[in-house]
Amino acid sequence: MAFWRRLLEGTSWQTLVTYVSPAFFQLVSTRDVSRTAYQLVRNWFDEGERLPFRSERPEAGEIDANCRTGEKALILFFHQIYVDGPVFLDLRRNHFQCVGPSHVFNVSPLYCDWTAEFRTAMRQLYWGFYGDAEPGTYQSALRSLGIEVVADIFDRAFGGERKRAARFTLSDFRVTFHEVFTRCLEAKAALHPDFLTLGIAIATLYDHLELDGGVYDVAACYARAMNGEGSGLLAPNHLDGLLPPAV
């Protein structure tokens, strides 16, 4: 944890590390944490390897109180899980804008690449929870991720009516994920290192949805993502300008 604070000190990411429960760093090896940190730093600076990001941070747009972007952020979150390629982690409210009837996402070069097995398991997890997957898909995904021991916590946090009328707060996120990691520690469960970047993405999403306020039909947003809404947001030819096409 101290390593991450030193790494991010003075940057626009500094607040992001506070979203992550300290218990996480007891579940993943220092080597894996360092590897993730190196990847994020490498991606932030322009090396011209794959994506034409510039080194400077793009200016986030001003927040318009009359502009609600929470549903688009939820759709984008699911969309990124179900497509291949980079996963953009900074989904905070000030990176989304309304332009007329459409919305735009000001991409920050805080992104990562998940391993194929982790992304596949996450797809199965959300398909089993929000989609029309066969019975047992959800539990199978939990086993693949090594977190079957915390199935009841996920059910309590995201189940029932919360599929259709969910409220989001960062305090709920912190409590839930700390409980997840603490239970994993007690059970001596191994945790995939990609959970760190997943946690950052979910935390910034929660931050966005809390600021936007209201309740969200998460299952409907999942279905809209599966129906292709959100495609085009992450087209590589748009990344040079850091502003994907409106959706």
C-alpha cells in the first residue's frame, strides 16, 4: 500500500488508491502488485507501442447539473468487460459530458489489459447474475475467480431488487470490498491480481453514480451493453484525440 502511495503521489491518480482496501495487498504478492503498477505507469506515458495516448492528462469537462451520465457509465463498464482490448479505469463523473442529446467520454490514459482467463470469468459472472445464462454459471464464475467463499457478500450487495433499483455510494463500495478481501484472507483464498484494477474501475464508477444520484436499473444497463450500446466508445482511431464519438 505504501508503495502505491509513493508511486501516485502528486498525480491525478492519488485519490484512486484510497478506494482499494488495504486487505487486498495482503492477498496478492508484491511482485504481482508491482507488475500491475508498472503496466499502469507504462500505459500512461506515450511509448507509441499500441495506443496513441499523449503523456499529459486530458482536461476533464465541467460537470453540468442538468446532464446525467450515470447510465452511460454503467453501460460502458459492462461493454468493456465483454469486448477485447484495453479496459479504461477512470470512469469518474467529470470525464463524461453531455453534447446536445448525446454523451461523450473524455478518455484518460489510465487503462490496463486483463488476462484472458480473468476477463472470461468476469463475463461469466455478470452473465450469470444479470443475463440469461444457464443455472450454475454464476457459481462457476465465482469458483474460477477463487472467490466462491464470498458469494453471499456479492448476493447481499447486488441481489434482489438492487438489480432494478440500485443506489450507489462509495461508502458501500468500501465496506463491501473490504469485507470481501477480509473473508478471503480468513479463508486463505488466492486472489487474482487483476482484481486491483477491477476495484479501481468499480470504485470510480460508484463515485460517478453517487454524484449523479438517483437509482439505476443495472440489469437494463447490462442488457443495453449486450445489445451493442456503447460500441464505438473505445474505437482506437479516436483515441489520439482522446474523445470517442458521441453515444
